[in-house]
Amino acid sequence: MLTRIVSALILSAGIVAILIFTPPWALGLVVLLALFLCAGEYQKMARPDASGFERGAFLVACLAVVCFPIIQRELLPMYTHGVAFLVAFFLLAFARLARPLPIEQNLNKLGVDAAGLLYIGVTFPFVFLLRDRPDGGWTLMMVMAITFLSDTGGYFAGRFLGKHKLYPAISPKKTVEGLMGGLALAVAAAFVARHVFPGHGHLTPVDCIVLGVVGALFAVTGDLVESMIKRATGVKDSGTLIPGHGGMLDRIDGLLFCGPFCWFYLELIA
């Protein structure tokens, strides 16, 4: 448990420094590094027999989608999320045509890669979209706080109070009590952001409750989806990068689901 706490504190300090004290391009580099790690971890779980060529094609396809906000803003206005997915799927299809044998496995390989492209490509771009909002560094930090504190609250409430299993078929350790603890801390994070973070004073108490509760539920869903992938592929963690937490995908699985919801909600009330 101590290793988990120390790792979380170090990560939190690094995140704050990057979001608040560095220019946007620094965040872009960090996101691309995280993408590289997550794409590699997904393929290591879902397709451990993938060749170097196949891993490279999958990474390039993910980059084509995840970087669409930057490409659209800086280079090509018509490069929307939909166009980016079209380009990425073409890349995966061309890769399969380039290495068709054994032909009996080709459709399964394309399907697994396409599922990973959806998983990563739908969610990752919202990190850039959140950062592009007014006071975007603080907004992204609020979303991260909602996500990570919901996980922290769930961990400790579940550890000390947990009695009723939440979803044992997917994640045997999660409990209903842990979920309640996570929701409470996530709402608290939203209220702190409202009173402390620049540019967030317009949030109402109702906004804070919605962002905290629904955002935490999306974060838990993201955690469960990654747990489902791990159980389906027979692995315990997506990687070993972060002591006490596993791989990069283990650490940000909740953020990948919470981020898009928060972006849509904040755009709705703007």
C-alpha cells in the first residue's frame, strides 16, 4: 500500500507541474509518450504474438486518430475525428493486406487491432480537447482529480469498509462501499476546483455533483473495461511501469472514460 501511495504522490506532483507550469506542447509530448506506452500495453495483452511490423502499424494508426485535434488546428481543418478514424482504419487494413498469412487469422487480428483503435482513439483526444478549453490546464487537472480521487476513495473505502461485491465477474476486489467512497471524494474534488481553480467559479453546486458523481461512474466503468480486457487475455496488470499500480493503461483507464464525459458536460453548460 505504501508503494502505491508514494507512486501516486510522485505522479500527482509531476502532473501538476506539467499542466500548470509548462506550455501546451509539453503536455502534448507527455500524452504522446502515454499513447506509445498504452498502445504497446494493449497489444502485449491482446496480441502478444504481434510482429514488430504489426505493432508499428497499430501505433501509427493510433497516432493518426489521437493527434487529430492538433492536426485539425495547425495543419488541416478538414481533418475531423471521423476522417482520422477513416485514415487509421485504412492503415490497419493495408497492414493486414501487406502481411496476409496465415490467412485464417487475418480477420481476428484486424478485429483485435480495430477494437484497440476504438478504445484508445475515441478517448485519448479528449485530453487535448480539455486542455484547449479556457483555463484548460486547470480543467484537465480537475478531471484528473475527479478520476484519481474516485480511485483513491474506492481503494481505501473498499479496503476498510467493503463487504458487498460490485462486479465480481470482472473485478473481484471492487465493492459497493468502495464505489460510494470514490463518489464522495470525486464530488469533493469538483467542489475544491470550483472554489480554488482559476476559471472554475462559474460551476454551480449541481455542476460539481454531476461532474463528481457521473464522472466517477465513468471512471469506474473505464477501470472495469480494462479489467475485462485483462481477464479476457489472462494478465494481471497491463504492465510494470508504475510501482504499485501496474502499467500506464492501469493508471489512466478511468481517465480515458471520465475525460470525454467531463468535456461534453462542460461544453454543454458553457
